[in-house]
Amino acid sequence: MIDDVQTTRLPNGIAVLTEHMPGLRSVTAGIWVRRGSRHESAELNGICHFIEHAVFKGTQLRSARDIAVETDRLGGNLDAYTTHEMTGFTTKVADTAIAQAVDLLADLISHPRFEQEDLEREQKVILEEMKMVEDTPDELLGELFNAAYFPNQPLGRPIEGTRETVPTFDHKTTVGFHAREFSYSNLVVAAAGNVNHQRLLELIGAAFDGCESGAAIRPQTLEPGKPRPAAPILIEQKSELEQAHLVLATPWPHAMSNDRYAASLLASVIGGGTSSRLWQKIREERGLAYSVGAAGSAFSDVGVFNIYAGTSPEHLDQVLELSLAELRETVRNPVTDEELRIAKDQAISSILLGLESSSARAGTLARQEIIHGRRISPDEVIEKIRNATLDQLQEVARTYFKSETLALGVLGNLNGFKVDRADLEI
């Protein structure tokens, strides 16, 4: 597999990565910041997400309308997002427009105005976004459960912040955080498509000329090392809902772990697709849920495995027991050869299909730089997947599926549903 990837780390701290994709007439370019909600204090919870919104209200060179008009002229694909570990700004353009795209992205990152009136309006927008989450049961359960699973820790706080914190993000606070954390040493520029590495370096050098580099800051966690998950049982009555929503969670290998490939395959076998155990046994064979599945989330230093299902309150006990039964089964007996083959084929196909997308490739370059500090080629990933064994998957199950670390969250019209620690026996 041809791998035309180049990386340059500039003296001001910016990392620049490109992947040339022959035959394309487009480029996906982006600037990622090595900062997300886990790098915020409790008082500033949500400020990365707030800045992600606020930069579009205007810069020193462009008004909000100027940004909107230029975005449309470039193809209308400018996007931004915030996660626990990074904030990203990306755009997909024709290869002839790469200079304009880089100039716009750099302006948004480097020169936002953060005018007080604009910030106050954006506070209202984000408060409305919070109401949308509250009206979406699976997202609401996710936030409530996450807070209980990582109590008083950054990973347990909502990415969008809270009703208490967001209104405090005035001009002074926002400018101060932006100046500290969106410094050049925390920026990663990545582009994929019909892009020339040297040309991108020239554009970045011109766009960021004369700006000082700030020192990178280590992620803020509850203690040195990785965050400490709890094992809560969270039961939340919400009588107006028709369904009960369930999440079953346990610690999981993190993004740097050697076990992450086996863990991903095990999660796929349990609940990663329509042939998975949970989908077949809960939805197809018994018709107990429309939405059911399982997946692992791998942060840089901690992982979480989740089973999710939405079901009628009268079926909640049965769905929970079927989910627990599958965890017990993987601990006691290896998955089958056929299940592992299906999971490997699914994973490798997903990687190969992603190679056709410049957006996927640019995002992968940035994430690997931020999380791993190095390029991990598709060939390397595919080799790790192909070499995963049944014994490795079972070892992951035995290591992480334990009664004492299992956590449960339930939200909905629960009809007196009760559960205690003894009911979560593996």
C-alpha cells in the first residue's frame, strides 16, 4: 500500500502533516488544537466548545458574514467540533483553493475578536444546544452516566459545559484561555488529497508568521496518571419517556495499549454490527429493542466499554440479563473462529473504505499525531488486526469484564425497576 505521508515540525511548535492522494482534485485541510474538555478546570468547563463556536462570530480580518460568504465560495464544507481531547476545524475544497482555505482556517484560530455582544449571543445558542441534549434520552443518559462514572474529573464533565459555567465566558475569560491553550505548540495542521507538502508549509509559514509559541501543558486529570473510573449504579426516573434506556460499562484498554486491537475486535463481536451477538439475540431473535450495540471508547490514558440499548420498561430486566450473559460467555469461552473472521473482515474493510476519503485521512493524521505522537500506517493497523488471536480476545474479556468494575445506568419510565450490585454478577 503506497503511503505518501510527510511530517514537519516547525520551530514555532506547529506540526504539519500531509498525505498525497493521486487522482483527486480536492483537499481536506484542517487545524486541530491539542485541547479539549478534559484540559479545562471545573470553572471553565465547556470553554473549548465555546471557543469552537465563538471564532465564527468574527476575526480581526473578517466579519461573521465574511466568514459565511467565503465558506460558501469554497464549497460550504467548513466544519468544527470539540471532543474530550481535541478541538478541530476542517474544510474540504478544490485543490485550486488550498491557499484561501488555509488563510481562512488560520485566521479563525489566530485572530478571533471575541466581542462581548457576540459572546453573549453565543452563550444563548449553547444553552439551547444543552436543551436539545436534555430532550434526547440516549444523549442525556450518556452525560448523566459519564458524570457518575468519572466523578469530579474532567472526563466526567459535559463537553458543552453547564448552565452555570457557560454564562461566565466573557471577553476577558475567553481571550485568556484562547491565548494560553490555542498556542502554536498545541496546533496540528493536517491535509489530505491533492496537496503538496512544501506548498502547505509555505502557506502555514505565511499565515502564522510573527506569532509566538506557547509551552504545551500536560492534560489535567484528578491525579498524576490516568483518570479513575467509578462503578456506579445510576437509576434515573423520567416518566414522560416511552422507553427505558440502558448503558452497561466497564474499563477498557486505552488508545496506547497493546491490547487495543484485540479489544476493538471483541467489542465488534459482542455488539458492533448486525451479525453481533447482542443485535442477533436482543433485536432479531426476541424483538426487544430497535437500537442495541456495544463499542469501546479509547482515550489517551483510559478506555471505556459500553453496551447501550433502548427498550420498553417491561423488557428492561431481560435486556440487562442478556447483555450480562454475553459478557459472562466471553470470559468463560473464547469467541468462535467465524466470529473473529467476521470482526476482522469488518474492521479491515472499514479501514480500506476510509482510505478513499480525504476527510478521513486528514482526521486520522491529526488524531495520531495528538494521541500517539507518530504516524501509524494503515498497513500497520491491518497487520495488528490480522494477527489478533482468540486467546488475546478472551484475555481482554477476563481482564476487563469483572463484577466489581461493572457500572450501570438506566433512564426512563422504569416501572419500579430495581437493581443492586449482586445483580451485576459476571
